[in-house]
Amino acid sequence: MKQTARLILCLFLFGIFWGCGDSGTSGARPEGTKLRSSADLKDKRIGVLLGSTHDTYAMKTYPRATILQYKSPSDILLAVKSGKVDAAIYTYETLLDIFRTDHDLAFLGKPLFYIQVGTGFNKNNNALRKKFNEFLHGIKENGVYADMVDRWITRGESRMPAINGKKTNGVLVVGTVSDKGLPFTIVKDGRMIGFDVELTERFAAYLGKELKMADMEFGSLIAAAATNKIDMITSTLMITEERKKQIAFSDVYCELGASAFALKKNIAQPGDAIGASGTTEASPSFLTKIADGFYNNIVHENRYHLILDGLKATVIISIFATIFGTLLGALVCSMRMSKILLLNLTARVYISILRGTPVLVLLMLIFYVVFASVSIDPIIVSIIAFGMNFAAYTAEIFRSGIQGVDKGQTEAGIAMGFTRVATFRHIVLPQMVRRILPVYKGEFISLVKMTSIVGYIAVQDLTKAGDIIRSRTFDAFFPLVMVAILYFLISWLLLQSLEYAERLTDPKYKRRKAARA
């Protein structure tokens, strides 16, 4: 127990110490190799948001460059600051807000292009799209829209107004990306705020509906709208001809620029960094950095609520997926060992398919295909998907454990007058459990770690909570180390319960316990 506590403390302090160093680990470039314009990116490493118009633009404009696709804006910023990419492309207006507080980054020239933004809808939901267009036209005429632009985009405010309205006409489910960044969408004090969020809340009030925000990965938004998992998309979704093939767009509600940016020290003539200071401050002490990191990532804006909610989701999915997978695995095992050909063949096919399919693919298939027309909680979908995958492995673990028990013991039990069920329960099962527990524990820990992908279907788990915090603090290491330690603690605590069960099934342990009594 003491060694475990020391290990956790060492990991945490090492992570914080590593993260407290200079954010630009790649170092400054020699003067002759510094970036002078976006044309210099033709053979460089460029970071983009997966599935974005920036991604498409980079692919077409820089065919010789290495395009690295990231799933969230916070990952892009981390890649630039840690030197994983030479530059990145992201929304100009969001970068303006980031540069107000982060003085290590700067624009690489003027915006690359401008593109119109609209709200996305399922193609069969034309009625909702028309209502949104009517609503948008109305707020542009009465001045509400101009006030929103002034507050969020021009002045850079971060305060949500109170929006009242009836909630008697059902629920409006809106897909978004919570770490898109200001002025559009961020999480502050446990709730989403921003221009897109206010626009969505006003539309929900206009319809008299209760608003439910589905926080998803950007690459999953269009698929979610196309399969009716959400009613609409409000996430600065840029209008392209390719996207029009999958979803319908509202009227344009703003126009955004796309800019290349990099570390200021790697740009020959960096653009202005808003609010940059010309003075060099003394480097704070190690303990001060730890205290500041803890406050910024945990305490400030009540960010610990994000961690607690994510921890709760991860634990629920892990435990219930294990229970469901164990029961389903026992059923598949009995079918696999059946002498009935149809049952045996069905179990073989199930095991082969599930073991050969990546869990992420299985998760997406169940959410977007199997339950395409069903309104179902993503946590339940996660439990089903991970449970089905776990069952394919536990079925074979159970089978090997049963076959490892000598058949003579079963025959002896029947000869003594036990039924086959009683023989299995009292003789075979205890021995099987002892044999399989070491392997079963390994599969269980793998399941816990695999739950980190549930953010793809709008589940705010521990990993997603860490991503949201990183998008607000731009701290590369503290949230990652914190999430890693929490996953370790979850796995360790659950593992202790399995090891206790293993000791209870050990005859030597029982004899020692009886002797002490």
C-alpha cells in the first residue's frame, strides 16, 4: 500500500515537473530557417482539426507537407507548443482570443481564407431548419444578433446572459464541441458558454423546448445529425459542398477566417500577439508552479466538477460493462461448448467477429447504425459495446478454465450422486475461477482503459473532462498526468476487489485463515 502511494506521488510530481518547463520544447529555429509566410509550410508538418475545412485546405494546398490530424483544438495547440508540428491552421477568431493570454504563439501572415458558417440539420428535418431560419432572421432584425456579435466577438466577453423561456414542447438535442474555444464554445463554471451556445439557447427558448447539449468529437457531428442522434449542429460548422451531401444547412449566420499560426520564436516576423508584454518576468519556483497548476486545472471555475462527473461516467461504464460482459461471456461459453452444431457455430462466429473488430468501430456501429432510429443514452450504448467485446474474450477464458479441470472429477461427482449442474457448481466452478482470475483481471483492466474512447459518442468521461480542462488552461501536462493517475487509481481499486475474490477461492488461504481462527 505504501509503495503504491509513493508510486502515485512520484508519477504526479514527475508530470508536473516535466510540464512546468518551457512549453516550446523544440527550441527556436536558426534565423535562416524561420517561417516567413504560409508559403513556407509547403514541406513542413502542419496540424489540423480532423474533418475540418482546414484539413481539406491543407491537403490540397500543401501536397508535399506532412498533415497531422488532431481530434480537438486543445490537441492542436499542444502539438504546436511542444514542437510536434511546425505550424497549424485553425479559426482566426478563436485564435485571437487565445492570443490574449498565450503570448508564445503568433499568426503566420494574414488569414488563408474565409468561409461561411451555418447550422446543420438532418436532411429530412426541413421544418426545424425553416424555424431556425425564421428565428435567425428575427434576431438580426431586432438587434439581438448584433449585440451578440459585439459582446462575444468584438469585445471578447465571457458572460452568458439569462435566457428565459417555456420548456413545454419537448427537448432540443444539439451537437457541439465544448472545447472549440471562445468566442464560440467553452466550458466555464461547469456549463457551456459562448456565441454558439447563446444562439442555441435563444433558439430553444424560441421553440419552447428544453435544451440538451451533446458534447461530441468534431468528426462525429455530421454523422450524428445524418442518423438523427441529434436534432441540429451548432459548432461553427463551415458550409461546404461535400457536407451538403450529408446534411442540410441553415442560412449563413457568420463568416470566419482560417489562419496559420506557430510559435512566435519560430516566425521571422510574427503577427501582433494581443496583450503581449515586453517585460520578462522571473520564473516562479517549482512549488509555486505546482500550486498554480492545481488551482488553474482543478479549483478555478469549479473544474473539479468536470473531473468528478467524468470519473463517475468512467466507473459506471467499467463496472456495468464488466458485469454484462461476464454474464454474456458465460452464455457464449456454454454455447461454444455445446454439442448442438448451431449453438456451437453461432458462438464461434460471435467470438471471431467481436475479437477481430476494434472497440471504437463497434461502439460507433452500435450508436450510429444499430440504434440509429432509437433515442438511447450514450452511456448505455457504451456499456453494451464494451460488454459485448469483453464477452468475446471472457467466453474463451471461461472455456479454457473449464477444460483445464480434469474430466475425472466431473465423473467422480456424478458417481457420488451429484447432478451435472451440482457437480459443475461445487467441483468444477471453484477450480475454474482459481485458474482464470489472473487472465480475467488483465482483460478487466484493458476494458477500464478502453473506456477512454467514449467521447466519440458524446459521453463526458474522464478523458473528455481532461480535454475540456486543457482547452481552457492550455496546460499540456497537468491534466494528462491527473487523468492518468485517476485511471490508475480506478484500475487499482477495482483490481483489489478481484484479488480479494481470488484469495477467497484459494484453498491455502482458507486453511491459513481457519488455522488462525
